[in-house]
Amino acid sequence: MIETISRRVDALRRLMKSQQLAAFIIPSTDPHSGEYIPEHWESRKWISGFTGSAGTVVVARDKASLWTDSRYFLQAAEQLEGSGITLFKSGLPGTPSIAEWLRRELKEGERIGIDGTVNSVSDVESLQQTIRPDGLQIVSIDDPFKLIWTDRPALPKNPVFIHPLQYAGVSCKEKLQQIKQYLRRTEADGILLSALDEIAWTLNLRGNDVHCNPVFISYLLITEKNSTLYIYEEKITPEVGNYLAACSVEIAPYDSIQEALLRYSGKSLILPPSTNYALYLTASSVSTIKQMPSPVTEMKAIKNETEIKGFRQAMKRDGVAMVKFLKWLKESVGRTSLTEINIDRKLQELRSEQPLYKGISFDTIAGYGAHGAIVHYEATPKTDAPLSAKGFLLLDSGAQYKDGTTDITRTIALGELTQEQKHDYTLVLKGFIALSRIEFPHGTCGTQLDVLARQYMWKEGINYGHGTGHGVGHYLNVHEGPHQIRMNHVGFPLLPGMTVTNEPGIYKAGRYGIRTENTMLVIFSRETEFGRFYRFEPLTLCPIDQSGILPELLSADETAWLNNYHHNVYEQLAPLLTPEEQNWLKQATTPLYIKNH
């Protein structure tokens, strides 16, 4: 594999030389700024061998480097070893940014190549601003991987299907009207949507073009007069074609979007900052561009009553599958041969038995022992570890149902634990409970709450590098914005109807990892003379393993919260379980002793 990576990098360098480029930037995205993308656009993975979902490779004449975040430090170090590609750990002191590295390595006036279709306008403009003082130039060229990636996967052209109103809650026509009202308020003539989950949500359509994410490759141009979906026509079944016609949505070929922008007759066009740079260059040549956030981002994030009801029902079914799995796991470990891969298959099998199941929402992270410290670990036949009746298994998984998307992590004690493991497990639980219990005023953003989940770790000099929470789509992408709970500032407020995860963790390299995660719903709490206050309703229904807890480290309030949560889990799930499973769940949710203070 190392020789293959070297040949691929050399092929790119030869193409760079022919184009007089001193460096070339390869991001992890596609023309739709997706986090998870079709294989066709996995150019960064192909040229580097690094398989994580986030990272950027920069190839220069005699050097190549990859930047990725803390979720992938261990994985990237393993996969890049011997490749000649240097790993830069983003966010750590002393790590240069991509712009700083380019300014250091290149000479004044040299050209930096990008494929404008897979770089967002916001990223390109930010880089241009940083390197301009050094006289470096950014040049957008045609996708070089068309020439050097000879066995490149084709673009997916799977059929699109309708997401029924009984699950969506609001019709496509109503959503388009809301977007057109936004155009009138902002005095814009049109908006181009390129984010695939926004298009799917707006049109109440779903697809199978991206692994685990029920979206389809397309663009959607909305003006006061009409709406046009740019999509490969073979993806449109007669049923979907009739449905779109009834919604007054026209259909045009996917590859005609640039031509359509050149013909655009409106005076102004909204392009969200995530729009790819190539489309921005085309549109700006004929119209005034308003770089503004898409209104769909917030519309989609605030779930309607039908979507909320669906989430609650999906979480029940997912909780049933999880209880069946946990009972099976606890009873099987040490008695039969279990590995990270075969327990993942078992969990998928149990989920697939639930009504409205449509697949997993992301690749399961089943990390036993030291593998749990790799934040986004994914077992392979080569790394597949056997489970023993001791230590921790970190299990992060989720499913897609027609009425909701789930995302849950449980750290499971498979047997004997050390005092240190129990101590760390309890620290994570204390932060998880603190965030779960908080009430907060209107206008609060996730960054203002992030410290709640970290406070007990910080007191002991411990931290984790990933965010504490992200939005969850409704039968859509498991990661969605605009809100997040994380250390670095994300200022969008948490509003009623938003889903968000709560997932603090501790990771000790080479030893173990711990994370506990629920998906939560922001709901109204009360109104006082100081304004409206909100709180979190836990949507996830699954017991938290109590065998890893040091009860003496929990306060009475923390213990009461855990007991109340477990009481609710039992009440909601028990009627859906067999008597034997009910008995197991009863034991798993037995109240923890409440300290007297």
C-alpha cells in the first residue's frame, strides 16, 4: 500500500508540473461540502491512504502533509506510517495551519492549485486572504483525479424516493413558500441550495447516494417564479416526477447547473458560504452574489411536532434493540467467541428487526480495550479484537428509521475493572449528567454550556479533543448544524425543537476509552421575570452501565437524575420487551443508592 500511495502522489506531482503548480490542496469534501461523501469524491482518502472522514492533504513538489483533528490522531499516525506524508495535528500548540505551511514552503508568486468544485467559497476566500501578503496565487483547475485515478468509482445514480408527509410533518410546498418569504425579506431574487441534506429536507425526498446518509446528489435553485432540481434524470422515477410536478418543481440535468447559473436573470442570488468555489465564480460573473447562510439550515434544525413525535417513537424502537443487544452481550462475553466485528453485526441484526428501520446512521465504533481510545475507531478484519470478560467496550452506534435518526454511545463493563477505570467512568458520567440537567436562558449557545461536561475532568487535568454535542437530522444526516456544543465558539443559540447530543469522554492511548452519549431535545422549561428558560429532554432510551460507577463520587442530585432517567427507560421500554428481557432491564435500571448529605 505504501508503494501505491507513493505512485499516486508522484502522478499528481507530474500533473502539477504540467500546470505550473507548486502545491495542490485536496480536502475531504465534495461539490456539496458534505462531511460524508460518495466514493467518487474520496480523492483525499485515495491519495493518502488515511480513511478518516476529516482531513486535508497538501502535496508540494518535494513534501506532502495531512492535517486532521484530534478524533483521528491515532488512526492517521498508523495509516500514514511510511507513506512519506507528514501528519499535522490540528488544534495543538505548534501545529502550523495549512496557510502557514504554504507560506513557509513556497516562494513569492508561486501557484497553489485547487479543484474549485470541491472547495467551498468560504474556505478559498479565507486562504486567499491569509496568503495574499506573500504573493501566492490560488488557481482553480479541472479535477486532476479524472486523469490520475484510473479505477475511480462512478457517481451514484440510485433512484430517489418520497419521504411521506406522515413522517415529514410539513409539505414540500409549504417549505418552498417559507424559503420564498425569506427571499423577499432579504431582497434576493433567488437562492442556490447545494447541501444535500437541505435539498432532501426541503423537497421531502430521500436517497441512497451517500453511505449512512439518506441523501441524493443534486442542486436546487429556488426563485420567486420557479424551483428547479438539478439531478441525473435516471434517478427520478415516474412517481417522484409526478410528485415534483405537483410541487411545481422542474427537473434539469445535474451537469447543467453551471450553464443555468450563466443564464440566471435575477439581479441577486444567495449563495451560502459552503457553496463550491467553481459555482461561485460562475454565478458572480452574471449576478450580484449575497453570501448568506441558507435559511434551511435553521428550518431543518428546529423539528416540527410530527418530527419530534417520530424521534420519540424511533428512540423507543432503538432502545428495544439496544436492550436486547446488551442482555445478549453481557450473557455471552466469556462464554462464546465475540469480536468487535461480530458484535457490530449482531446489533445491526437486532435493529433491522425493528419497524421502519432503514439502515445504520454511521459506521459503528466498537472499540474494545485500547481500541476505545481511538475516538473514531472502525474495526477491520486486520484489527478485529476478541472480547474478554474484563475491561471496557466503547460502543458508539446509531440507526436510520423513517421517523427519526439515532446516535447513542454506551461504555460497557465486560467484567473486572480497575479503580482508575471506574474513576474515569464516573468523571465522564458526572459531566454527562451536569449537561443533561442544566436549565439555560433564551439566547444561550452550546459553547456556553460545554464546560459543564468537562468541569470534573478539568479539575483532574483531563480533557477530550472532540466536541461535546452536535445536532441530529430527522431521517437525515446524523451530524447537522447550525448549533453545536463544543469548546471553540459556535454562536448559534440552542432553541426549542433542536436535537443535540451529549457525549463527553476520556481517552487514554493504548489503554482504554470511555464515552457516554444520549441524543437530547431542547424544550421549553419556564418563564420568569428574567425571560424564557429551556432544558433538555433525553430522547435516547437505554440503560447506562452502573457497574463502572463509583457511587461515592456522585452527589445526591446526580444520583437522583440517574435513577429518574433509568425509571423512565424502564417505563418506556418494558412494555415492548419479553418477560425475560424485562427482568434483565429491571436489574440494569435498579436505583443507585442516594447519598445523604
